[in-house]
Amino acid sequence: MDPSEILKLLRAQPFEAFVIHLVDGRRFEVRHPELMLVTKRSLFLGWHSNGNEGPADDWVIFSPIAIATLEPMGSE
């Protein structure tokens, strides 16, 4: 997936949370744009293991080519 597509979602006003589905079956909820960093070759995502707000509990790095789909939160 082209990283610029992800940047569009992150910069949308107002921001709408979305879900990233990876080709390996993992899924990550992007609830806050400030918890994601996008580069040309990598995506860095801070996530909350139990849905809490505030500082992220952990983070994950993956490649944009590992993304199978992006969809708005709640449309699953």
C-alpha cells in the first residue's frame, strides 16, 4: 500500500479512527493519529493492549506492503 494513503487518513479533519488489517492476519486499531509515524518503508504504530487512552502500552513496526486492507472503525 502507498504510505500516502495512510497519511491522508491520519491527516483527515476530523480524524476518523480506522483499522489496519495485515496480510498475516493481525489487525491494529488506529484511534489517534499522533500514535502513528509513517515513512516510505515503515510504519510505526503505538497501541493500547486494553483500549486505554494516554501513552501507548507498546508499539509495532511493519511495512506498508504488509497491509491487506484499511477500513473505518466500526465497519467490520
